[in-house]
Amino acid sequence: MRPVDEQLDILMQGVEYGDDETYRVMERELRERLAEDRPLRVYCGYDPSAPDIHLGHTVTMRKLRQFQDLGHDVTFLIGTFTGLIGDPSDKDAARRQQTTDQVMENARTYIQQAYKILDPGKTQIRYNGDWLSALTFTDVIHLASHFTVQQFLARDNFSNRYSKGDPIWLHEFFYALMQGYDAVATQTDVQIGGTDQLFNLLAGRKLQEAFGQRPQICITLPILVGTDGQLRMSKSTGNYIGVSEVPEEQYGKVMSIPDQAMLSYFRLVTRFEPTQISQIEIDMQRGHLHPRDVKMKLAREIVAIFHGDEAAALAEEHFTTVFQKRELPPDMPEHSLSERINIVDLMHTAGMVDSKREARRLIQQQGVKLDGVVVDSVDTVVEPGQAEILQVGRRKFVHLIG
């Protein structure tokens, strides 16, 4: 295995907790386990809530792959039981519950897409329904006895709903207990999750101690922002990059992200190591690298991860030919963009359509593009500097200045 300090630099890259003390504790404990010079047991759980995943879902998978490459044992845990309830961690309302058949069908596609990042030969697939479905009601009461209602209500999403009088269902409290018990069942050394998962991961530490196990190390990663550079990546807001999208579409979408979001993408979803990313940042600050060249490097890397180097090269050639070298109308009008705006409002205020209804219709018909990338949601938000060219139909263009 590589030296502990080298491993630690890679494994703590991009990690956030929200407070310095938690960071110091987890970093110290991870250093101690790595010093034992043995493969650590590492896992991340995934509730298959939809058949397709986007780049935001792969942040934790990339961290799992880093552990794999360093010689550690990785488990890709499918929430066949927790997926029936749905994680409330990032929601202001209860999730819609799924059927067992929906969960299992989504699980199959999740695994196929996860293997674009993880090494199939080094990945153990497990299902938490194997142990959670076997718990008795007495077992559940025992798990619940380690937590207070106040601890749950202190969470932002629950406290906000409670203050507004919105319902908080009992089964949502049970979710953290079940995820915590996953850590016990797998006897894990390290669990990975998003920053919104920290409560659940700490619940795992507490339950492991209650069961006489050494508490796991929690590795939490920030939520990846979407192509707008502001909101979390989501299909509902239209700011996502799909794992299964064609290379040209992926490349173009990466090229549309704001410059300030680039380094976050490098840290969270690429194969670049900390020293390489630091050098890129230094070179940009010193003016040795142009942001567009850095973004093209990022786009090549992301497409190569999911489609291979040859496809990435062809996607770059396509982007350069279609966008950078295409002949745009010489009398193309300009539109000043000083603040973030919804795409429908932008099209209307820029005079590209006669009505917002027409704007929505054109978007739904995939007749609107930003820097050559199809806009596929009427909820898309455009930031100043995010895109240069707004195209509506085949002949309407406007140069966005911002």
C-alpha cells in the first residue's frame, strides 16, 4: 500500500463536515486505521430511487474508487430495504414510497452505471434488505432506545417542517436507525456519504459502539452543483449531466458550467490527484492556463470516465467544430445578463419568443440550446457568464453578455 500520508491526501480530498473539529477527529481516526497497514472495510449505501443516475450521484462512487485503487475492500450497498422508505435527509417533505419491484429494477441499472466508475472485480455488492428485514420489533425498539426525539428535531429539514407545522412521519425517523444498523451489519471501518448524510453516518458510529464494535470513520462529501453553478445537480431543475448521456452531450454540458465551479468538479468527480488539481489551480491564478482550456480538460476527463478516451477526443472535436468554429450570424444581437434568470424568462426578455408559453413549448420540443447544448427543462436557471450563445430554433441567436 502507498504511504499513509499519500493515502490520506487522496482520501480526504474534497471532504467536508461543516465544522473543523469533526474534520480533525475523522482525519485522525482515518490516519490511525491506515497506519494498521491492512485493507479497510469501506462502503456507501445507495437507495435506487430512479433508474438513471447523474454526475452528482457519482461523487461518493469516485471516493469508493479511490479506496479501491489504494487496496481497500469496497462494498456497494443497495438499499433494497431503506429504499422502500426513502431518505429524508435532503427533503422538506416525505419521499414518495416505492414498491419492492421498483426498488429492485432500479437497483439493477444503478449497479450497471456504477461499474463505469468502480472496478467490478473489486466491488462487493450487498443488499441491506438481507439484514434489516430480519429485525424483530424488539430489535427496532432496542435501536430506537439509543436516540432522542430532540436529536432528530435538531436536524434542519425536520426542524423547518416542525416550525411550519408540516407533517413529520415516524417512519422517517426510522431511516437513520436503519442506515446506522447497516454499519453494524457490515462491521465497516469507513462509511461514505454526502454532507446531508452526516447525521445518519454518526448514528452508525453510535450503534456500532452500542454493539461493541469500533466506531466507523465518516467521510462526507459536498453536494455537487449543477451546470448552473448554484443549485444541487438534479433532473428536476434541468442542470444535470447524465451518466448515460452520449459523449457529445456530456462534453457540451461540462463546457457550460461556470468557471467558479470547475475546481469543485475536478475534486469531486475526476481521477485527478490532489497535487495535479493544486497545480491546475495555481496555473490558472498565474494566468498560465486559460479557464476555457481547463474546462476542456475537465470535459475530456468526464467523458473519458464514462465512454473512454477515444469517445472523449471525438466529443471534443465535435464541440470545437460545431461551437467554437461555427459561423454565427454577423449581426447577432446582444443581451446583457447581470443576474441569474430562468430560461423561459430569459428567452422572453431577450425577445426570442413572443410569449412565455411559446418558450416552454420550444424547450419541450428541444428547440433551445445554450452554447450548443440542448436545454431540456423549463426550470433551467442561467447564471451570468455561464453561457455565451442562446439559440432558439435554427435561426435565432443572441449573444449573452454577463
